[in-house]
Amino acid sequence: MFTQAFGPFSSLVDLTVLLDTADANKKHGFDVWNTAPNPSDAISKWKTWLDLPDTAKAAIERECDVGDIAAELDDTLEKHNLYSHLSLERKKILSDFDKEHAKYQPKKRKRVPDEVYDDPDIDAFKEKLENISLECWSLPPQADLFVRRALPFEHNALSKTKECKATSSKSLQAKDVLLYITVYDKSASHPYQVWKSSSHILPSTSTLEDIWNAIPCPAKEYPEEVLADDGSLVEFDTSRTTDRGPCFCVHGATYGDGGDAQYAQKVLDYLATCKVPPNRPRVTLKPGGLISDTTLDSLPLILHFPNWILHNGNCEHYFAVTHIRLRHPSDPVDGYPLTTHLTPVSRGLCRICDFVPASHAIVNDLRLDDSPFVVCKRCLDFLGEPTSYNDSRLVVPLVEHKTW
Ligand SMILES: [Zn+2]
Ligand SMILES: [Zn+2]
């Protein structure tokens, strides 16, 4: 499962070696960010290219030459009326195609607006486009095999990179390398699959705690339970949230937050005592320290390798380092961790009115089909207070999804 979801793993990446190599290159006058002003200058020095006969070179140059359309492309991109027409037309073609061929049809489909214009430039441009003889310009029905609807986690709730505004935000240091981290959650509908929930960029001097603070999770917002003297649950206190854990498991070691829950130690205790089938090896981990003290550059990192996180009961996440690079002069200096992707979260609708997103879950109410039964605030008020035969009923407020 994991190899399919996370992709081939790299070998161990040592950030110190990466920085030393970059320093050594700099000393020899090689700047990785300084690309050649003319790429063809670089190509002209390649041995493979020099060894080619002149006729082969001329044929390749002819085939790759885009000089005839370069001026026209530049012109279209610069004229906003032409470009907006082109982009709207393309959206419309894709939308119509999707409507005809998609196997799953959502109830509400976003409609691409009709274009209203009175512009001779666009008329001329349109005519030119209609006369394009390139076969791949239009989408034939056979293209259905290669087109699919975007999956929920492929949508991004952010329109631009989000900086961290908290006081714990980090600034880039001179010796920092940037790590791209993707966080995955278990899919609600397919528990053996993981879905991307967010992506972040962190400096290598960040700690595991910085990753933890950047991860959005509704389980961090669960209201505190109020218990009676006999230990039974009375109600939930929404003014206080409970967040037990987390335990990070990275490269054979567990890292905890030093809190009362001690999830890191509990995981170690469990692994030491759990029953293992005779043909399976026992998983062993070693204690690794506190997440607040463990910086990312002190950890052995493997690209695309899932690292496990457990917190607050049985809420699990995985994070994988997907990319490591040197800092670029145009990188922002403050506001790390940066969040580049947040998968939108849709809340279920009220089971009574089927219209408003549910805000409460009702447990053990004899009048309702299921337990728990999710309802909106208005429908909850209509249901009224529990009656004498229904005194074990409990109303639990659902977690509000925040844009962290
Ligand atoms: Zn969680
Ligand atoms: Zn309702």
C-alpha cells in the first residue's frame, strides 16, 4: 500500500553533506542558481551534441524550432482580451467534455460563464483558432480514457502560499536547507488508503514540533470531556480542547511531546508486549527524545518515506519529505512553516433537514434511527430536551473546521 501511495523511497539524505557540497561548489565559483543566460550556449558544449553530424544537428534544430509561433504566442499572452477568450474557451470545452463523458455526475456543477464580447480582435482570433488543423487541438471521444475528474485531495483550498502567523514561526538561517513536507491522512471511505491533507515548506533547523503545529487536524480541537464522580460522561466543555500526544515515529525511533499522555512511551510498551504471529518479526523502536528538541537536520531523512504520527486516541497521520533544496535568494525570509496546500474539508449535512451542515451529534436518542445522529443547530432545537425515558441521550458538538 505504502509504496503505491508514497512512491519509490530514496537512500538516506545527509543534509550536512548537501550543505558542504554546496559550499565547496560555491568556493569553486559554481553558483547553482545562476543558470546560463542562453541555454543553447550550454548545449553547444555537450560532447554528444558536438559528435553529431551537421545534417543531424540541422534536422533537430529544424524540428525543435518554435520561432514561427513564438511571436504569435507572446502576442496572445500579452493581449488580455485574447488570452481571456482562449482560457475561457478551453474551460468550456473541458466542462462540456466532462459533462458528456464523466461516469460520476455531481448534483451541482460549476457552470463556466458564457462569454459576452464585442471585439473585432477576438472575432479574427476565433477564426484563426477554428482553422487550426492540429488534430489534438479538439478533444475526441477517445480522450475519455485519459481524462478523469480531480480527486478531493487534488483540490487546494489555498489560492496562495500561507505564511505562519504564530509567534512560534521560524525565520530562514544562513545554513538552512528547505524541506518540502506532505502530510497524509487515512481516507474516511477507504481506511487502507491515505490521502494528501496538506503540504508545507520548513527550514531544516525546524523541529518536529514545528511540523506538528503546522498539521491541520480536527482531532486537535476535540472538546474536553466533563466526567461525573463515578467516571461517567456528563457533557463536553467546548471552551477547552483536548490534544493528547503526539508520538512521532521517524527512522526507527519514537519522539514524544513530554506531556502526561506519554504516547511515545506507550507505543514502545505496546510493541514490546504485543503478540506477534510466529512467521512475522517483532517491530522494535527505540526512544528518540522530545519533538521540541529534535531538529529535522539531525534526523536521517529518506525522501518519499512515510513517517507515522499518532495522537489523541487513535488519530493517525503520515508525513513524507518530498523535496529538499538549497535556499534561493527569492525565498521568503520569515513566516515558516509555509503552507502550500490544504485539502478542502466538507462537513456532512444534517440528517433531518438534509440542507444545512451538521453541527452536533446526538447519541442514544430513542427517537432517531442511528446513534450517533448528526443534526444542525436548528433541527437540534426542534427536537427539544431529552425526556424521562430518554435520559441517556448525549449531545456532542462537532468540531468546527478551521482554516489553520
Ligand atoms: Zn490527527
Ligand atoms: Zn437540520
